[in-house]
Amino acid sequence: METYQMTQRMAWGLAEISEFTGLSLAFLRAEVRTGRLPVRRFGRRVLVRDADLQVYLDRGSKREKSGLNISPGRSEDETD
């Protein structure tokens, strides 16, 4: 029987974060541009440290904090 040792990831690429969280790559890139999701750049490679990702996910998005409640299929411009 093979045993695998789980090691904690040190950093994630944006595509990996998108795959595992369901957040779109475009949304994640926008979060990076605005500085809400801190990254480290290594040449063309953009990585998010695991600790920074945990803080970002715990904190939530600006939209969530602003109290906007947008239903699927509706835009922010549509109000109740």
C-alpha cells in the first residue's frame, strides 16, 4: 500500500485558485490589479502565497462587504 504525505502548498497560480474556488480568472486578475489579492511575481509567473489566499478568502470581497445582494443573472445596475 502506498502512503502519501500531505504537504501544505506555499503558493498558488491564479488558474489553480480559479479552478479550486470557482472564481473566474478575470475576477481574480481584477482583484490583483486593485491590490485586494496580493501576489508575488517571478518573471511571467504570478503566484499567491497560501497565507495571503487564506486571508483574502476569510475577508471576502468588497461587494460582499458593501451589502450588495446580486442575484444570478442580474447586474449591479438593476435594483429592487
